[in-house]
Amino acid sequence: MKRLIAIMLTAVLVLSGAGLSYAQNTKAQRDRKARLEREIAQINKQLKENASKSSSALSSLTLIRKKISNRNELIAESDRQIRDLGRQISAKQQDIDVIQARFDTLSYAYNRLVKNAYKNRDSKVWYMYILASEDVGQAFRRLGYLRRLSGEMNTQARRIEETRTRLEAEQKELLALKSQAQEVRQARQKEVSALQKEESDGKKVVDQLKKEKNKYQKELDTKRRQVDALQKEIERIIRNATSGGGTATTKKNRQPIDAKLDAEFSKNKGKLPWPADGPVVEHYGQHYHPVYKNVKLPFCNGMSISLSPKTSVRSVFDGVVKQIVVMPGYNKCVLVQHGGYFSFYCKLGSVAVKAGDKIKTGDIIGTVDTLDGDTQLHFQIWKGTSPQNPESWLLP
């Protein structure tokens, strides 16, 4: 008995866990879909703004390709959802078949009971059946049989009604699943149509880049100089803030590294909040030009996030504002120190902090600016004088 109870409890827990896992997966799918759609809307807004200004074709192509990537993810998400619904529909149909078979069996048995009762519906027949008993014991047994027969008929009728109700509920759920699957298929077709248009837009920009290679080569050269200047400035500030380098005055005023803050920042790798919510349009590392395959783009020491104009930019962790600088191509930049780590926020239009301010996680540092038609935050994380991949430090 104890073994049976244990097995039943295990089964309940497994089924509950499966239900919880399914609910979590469904929520994760909805969240992922919402994020992708939100990013596509943001990119569309950015592209519309670019169209009204003399923005770089390379920037437009980057946005279009990010949008295509998101669109492909949405289509893949729809495919997964369609497969899940297909499995649910198949399982639901099997349940319905089992219930239908039970309903048919119960109905057949009930019809036989009713038929026999109808044949012997004359009360005289029942009385004669009881009176023909050989003794009182047999008479009581026959009377009990007749009562059980009546009770069985009532029980069967109740079972049939319960089974019919359950069957109707299952059939209703099946129709809802089929309707949901149809809606997902229609949404997927819209995504495919949008993807085809976006791929066409991307091809037009590629053709434009191919026709004006010299123009965009000059833009790349300017960008490379700006990146180099920014990196040198960051390295200079960090050296002055830690050890080595700097004037006698900066050495005298230099504060020791906050070891506790350094350790806390390090422990939060992969858990830091994003400085702003938007699609990443430039990732850390070495990349090649999407059209001129043999042309290296400037090495990216951070990441760029596409945002709406005037979006607030927030600190990813507690720290001290070390310095605010203005750099060509990056406008206002804020460097925040977190022990031996540094976070860097560039392409700001306004700044809400000043050097020496102690700030907390989530405090507003400033608002993003629009430069040459692009509204993007450029964000970096450094460990000492070594740049880090910021995406590995932020929440997934």
C-alpha cells in the first residue's frame, strides 16, 4: 500500500513539474517574441530617422541586417510554436478518441439495460418473478437484484452524462488549439513577407555601397581614427586612475582601488543590468565589412545599442564617476570606476553626473545623442587596461 501511494505521489509530482516546465517555456517564448518585436520596432524607427538625414549607408545596412536576424528568429519561434501546438493537438485527439470509445461502450451497455427493462416493464412480471421464489431468502435476493438493476441504470446514465460533458470540453479545447495554430501560421506568413521586403532593402543598400566604394572607404578611415583616439584616451584615463602614468598632481590625488567594490563587480559577471534597452547593432571584437569582404572594420572594444532619441542611460553598477570627456564621433563620454573595473558610456547628448560623483546601480548618467542620423549608445567595460566583451557581463 505504501509503495502504491509513493508511486502515485511521484506521478503527481512529475506531472506537476511537466506542467510548470511547459508554463515556464511558454512564458519564455512570449518574452522572447516580445523582445524581438520591440527591437524591430526600434530599428524601424531608427531607419526612418536615417532616411531623413545624411546617415551612413553602412549604418543603415547594419540596422537592416539586425532586423533581418530578428525576423528570422521570430519565424523560427513561430515554427517552434507550430510544432508544439501540433503535438498538443495530436495528444488532445488521442484523449478524445479514448473518451469517445468509453462513451460508446457506456452507451451500448446502457441501451441493453434499458432494452431489457422495457421488455419486462409490466409490474406483474416483476411480482411473479419474486413470488416464484422457492423461499424467502431467494425472494429477497431477487428483490435486491431488481433494485441493483435500477441503481445500475441510474449509475450508467450518470456516467454517460459525465463522459459526454468531458468529451464536449475536450473537443472545445481541440478547436481552440487548432484555431491558435492557424493564427500562428498566419502570423508566420506575415513575418516571411516582411523578411522578403527587408532582404530586398538590404540588397539595395549593398548595391549603393558597391557603387560608391571610395566614399565609404573614406568614412571607414575617419571612423578608424576616431576609434583609435577613443581607445588611447580611455587607456590614459585608466592608467591615471590606477597605477603608473599621470602627472605629479594626479599621482598625489590618486585614490587606492576599492578592493571590496572590485570583488563585488567581478562576482556580478553575467548579472549586470543593461545601461539601456535596445537591440545590439555592433558587437565586441574584430569584424569585416559586410560588402567589402577583405576590408577589416575598426576593432570594437565594446558594443553599440540602438535607442530612441533622448533615451536615459543608466549605470550598470555602483561606482565613482572618474572623468567626462568629449571625443570626435562619440560626443560626450562618461567613465565610471568600479574598483579595478571601469564602465564607459559614449555618444551622450547630455550628462547628469560630474567627475567625483558616487553613483549607484541604475542611476541616470545622461541621455543618448543622435550623431549623423544614428541614435546609439556605445558601451564598454574594462578590467584595468584590458577591454572586456560587455555582453558577457550583462544579463542575458
